[in-house]
Amino acid sequence: MSDTHRAIVPEIPWRVRSRVSVSAATGMFANHAELSARDASTFSAALIVSSLGSVDLAVLDASRHRGARTAKLMATDDRDCVSLIFVRSGAVTVYQDGRVLRAPTGTLFALRSRATYHYSAGGRVSLVSVTSPSLALPLGLVRTLKNVTATALPDSVLTRSALAFVEAIAASINTPNGVEAKQLEQQLLLLISGLLVENFGSRQRGPTSDSSVLAAAASSIAAHSSTRGYGPRDVADDTGVDLRRLYRIFGAENVSIAELIRDTRLELIAAALTDPSNRNRFADISVRAGFTGADQAARAFRRKYGVSMSSYRSSTRP
């Protein structure tokens, strides 16, 4: 007999790690869904939710279950947000906006909270979701989002870079301070926009708007920050705008282009240090991330994370 429960979203601090029942898989799939399991007594799940301003990052490992965002739930929960969901392991089948997506391990796709959807996990799954308010995304993208939901995003350099960045945040053991949390929030918002614009940008209007430039710049930074010597001038060339305009657009968002490039490189280093299979020297990791050498990277890494690369590697690996 099916046992169905409603998931309610609590106030979330920086990170909440918990064992959950079928009634508490909070943070996944636009943060509000009704979940069910054929046998709720055997359902098991572990959930980690990280909150960075308006952005929620969640990691869910769960046994077989189903979920739905129904019209009834939408009537009581009118939030307008977009989720990018990555299938770490297992598989899910997702239905939204008239499309069906069978998403095996390695699939990345988007869902929106302003339309009903349902999904099923036929076995144990591990999912990562990044959820942001729709208002934080380019207006043209939001208008056409219904055309791209439940659609697999193709593999690309940007996709892999974005996922490495998200995994590094999820694996971080340090609580970010207010300034760093704001920077991470901005980077995640830019990455979400960049991923969707890169893959579905041709379906948008107003490609020269400031929000579209931000999204295109985020795509460029995520894809090319590991290139040695890459800087603001390269971002401007990639996005096809004047460097002065690029600085103005980023300045309005209180984001430094140079700092965004540096922080993206540092997140690549953090991801490499966290990976148990990565046995490369610090110098090699630093250069591959785009730094000129280990010394430059080590100073920047300590400023950002408060520890040395060696200490970070030791503390984040099993």
C-alpha cells in the first residue's frame, strides 16, 4: 500500500546533514514535492542541503521512490524557481511539460516549479540539485524554460566544469563567511544561466541584454578558466562585448571578473584535492587549473579556504 507524505521546506542554515524518511527529501526538485514509496518502512535516504543566499545545493542518496509536484501543491506553494539536477548514480524517469526523459547515470537536466511534474527512481539513486529563483536568470531564458525542461543537457567542457565546481562546494568542510557565500551564490547563478544559455540560448530573445552577457561570460569562464593567461579581455572577446561594458555589467552585480576567474580555478583545485584517485603533485594541479605555478596557487588557496592545499587534501579524503 502506498504511503504518501508531503515534504515541507524548513529554514536552512549553511549545511544540514541528515537521515530522512520519505516525508523529508527536502531541497530536491524545486524544493517542494510529494513523495511516495511502495513500502515507506523500507525507504531510506541521506540528504545534505547547503544554502548559499538564494541558491540551494542538495545531495540526495535514496532508495526506490516516486515524487510529484501536483497542482494541489502548487496552489499552496507559489515559489518560482529552476533546478538543475545531476544523476550521480542510478537512474530516474522524469515527466514535465509534455516530455519524458529517461535519465541514467551522468545525465544533467532542468525542472521548473511553475509547472507540474513527476518522476520515479526504480532503484537506489544519488542526485545532486542546484536550485535558484527564476528571477535570478535571464528573462528570455525564463520565458522559454518550458521548452527545455526534462531534456538532457549534452556533455561539454562547460558542463563538466560546472559539475566539478558544484561537487567541490558539496564536499567542502569549511563554512563560508558572508563575503565568500555571496561570491559562491553569484558563481552558481552564473553557471546555471551559462549552462542553459549554452545549450538552449538559440531559443531566447534579446541576446545582447546584460543578463545574456552575464550568462555568456559565465559559460566562457567555466569553460576556459583553466587556460593559462586567460583573463577579462578573453572573456570580453568570447562574449563579443566591449571590455568596458563587461566591467560595468559585472560591477552592477558586485562581482569581480578577475576574482571569479581565480575562484573558479581554486574550485578546480579543491575538486582535484578531494578526488581520492588524483595523485598529481600540487604544482601540476595548480598549472592544470590555470595558475602560473604552485606558489601563486598556494597563496590564493590559503586566502580562500584558510588552510594549505596539503591540509585540505588530508581533511577531505577518506
